[in-house]
Amino acid sequence: MTDTTARMLAGRCLCGSVHYVVADEFRYAANCHCTDCRRTTGSAFKPFAGIEREKFSVTKGTDRLQTYGQENAHDARCGKCGSFLYSVVRDGAYVHVALGPLADEPTIRPSEHIFVGSKAPWFTITDDLPQYRTHVAEGPPINR
Ligand SMILES: [Zn+2]
Ligand SMILES: [Zn+2]
């Protein structure tokens, strides 16, 4: 169950069919430049934040969700407008919430760029956050 003392953040898709809430208790946040995230979002990278699955819930439009993948590893978007909203990851234990559709401001900020090894060549990272070739755990940052 969601901790009722936690500050809750709301988010929704473009057309408003799908609404969700998530506790402002994200464990980590990053900008992912992998090709999957670029394709899924249609953007240069995906800013996302990770949290335990039970601290996230869809409050409206569960029947409108379109998922891609398996029960415990999938991307979810609105089946009507197509907004990419979140991914269920880590054997279903965590949700990676795409930060773009959040209506409320989370306390956390992306703390690194990951999968910079597959970054779009036309995009230049202009901040000073650490850049990792793949996952954070797989080696030191490549820009420091
Ligand atoms: Zn929608
Ligand atoms: Zn990615």
C-alpha cells in the first residue's frame, strides 16, 4: 500500500484518458539515451525516475492503457493519444516513470546520463552531470 504520509505527484497523458499518482519518493532518476528509449519517446533521451511499483498507481483509465512487453517488464502508454507514461521494470518490482507527463514537480532531479554510448549524434549534452556509456554500475563516467 502507498504510504499515506507521502507527498503525492499527479501525472496524465495528453488526452486525459489516463491519470496516475506516484509518491514523491523516487529512488533514482536519470536521462537515458539508449535507442529503445529514444524510439519509445520520439526524443533525444528519456528523463525518468524509478520507484517501487506499489508507490505508483493509475487512478483513471486503466482500461485505456496500451502496454508493450510482458506482465513484469513492459512500457505503458495511453491507448488513445499514445503518450508514453511509464515502464514496469526489474521483474515487476519497480516502475520507471517518464518525467515529462508529471503535472507536479518531483523533489528528485536526474543525476546522470546513461547509455551515452548510444546517444543520438545530433544531440549535444550541455550539462555537467556524469555520463555513463551504459549502466551506472558498469564503469566510471566517461566525461570526468
Ligand atoms: Zn491519452
Ligand atoms: Zn533507455
